[in-house]
Amino acid sequence: MQLIFSPNVDFESIREDIQRKLEEGSNFFRRGTVIQVAPGALSEANAGVLRKLFHQHGVLFRVEDPAEEPPRPAPKKAAPPPQPEERPPEPAPVPNVIPVEEEKKMLVINRTVRGGQEIQTQGSVMICGNVNPGAQIIAGGSIDIRGTCKGMVHAGAYGDATAFVVADRLMPTQIRIADRIAQPPEQMETPTVAERASIVDGKIVIEPIERQEVKV
């Protein structure tokens, strides 16, 4: 869903109107919806305010990159007629939109992801640092956090129910795996061991694991 602002309306009025719709619990903004705004529509500070507000109600918020104009196809040339006793060449196989090696490649982030920041990838991702409150990690594969996770994490975002989330200290505001959502209690103790969240019997289950050292 794309959010478009009326001209000459101050940001505080926009924020109050969105907050009222979210708190009314109407279907105007459904949980799990991705809200997008055009680049330049908001300042970085105002975008951070809306991202935090939507995140508190289970709605994703991001600023879209400007769409690139698709390349125009080259004009087709007529193929020469086949010579006697010769077969026309077979058409070359159409390549995959995403090569297999690209799908299996893991994105590695060697820093802490701060509040208001979003990491999104079609594959798996490893965060060598913390995920602070207000940050969002969205991955088509699994998510591995070598630190404390206090943000929102969504593994298997494109329907992979076998994806999982691992963190040294798993304390997220919300966990999503494929189409499943888990909301941890408001007050929870800091875990003393690494934990893994995965789908078991249709529900997100969190269990302790033993970490193995990984060199990046």
C-alpha cells in the first residue's frame, strides 16, 4: 500500500490522523501490511516517527526507491530461412530471474542495526551486531543475529516456512516466519543462552540452542 500525503498539510496532523486510525483497530491498516511512501515525501526524522508508530501496530513502513524505467526490448530481426537439409538453431534457454547462486548467497551485516533502520534481502542474512528496538530485519531466508535482538524480525518473508530466526539474546518486539506471527510478553527476562525460533506444528516455537563459532 502506498501512502500519499495531501499538499500543504503539516506532519503533526498527518501523524495524529494515522495514529487515530491505528488505535481505532479498524481495517484501514491491516497487520502485516507494508506501507510505502515515495522518496522525498518525508524527512528522515519524520519517516522514523511514522516507522516507529506503524511498527507498534504490526505494520511495516519503508521509503521506496524511485522505480527504474524498464529497458526497451531491441527490435527483432527476421531469421534467415533454413538451408536445405539444415535444421534451424534451437532457441537458447531463458535464464532464471534470480540465479540459483544468488538465492543461496547470505547477506552479512557487520554492524549494529539502529532503531528506524531496515535491512531487507531475498536470501538469508547474518547480523554481526545488535538489532535495536525500532529496527526491522526482513529476509526471504533465515536470520542469524550474533548479538541481542530487540527489533522486529521477519524470516521466510516470501513464504518459506522452513526459515528460522537465531540470536544470542532473542528479545524481539515481534517475530514473523512466513505467515506466522508471535508477540513476546511485554516484560521478559534476558536470555542466558542463544535461542532459535522456527515453525513447529503450525506455530512459532522458541528453543535454546548451542552456538557454533562461525568465521566471517
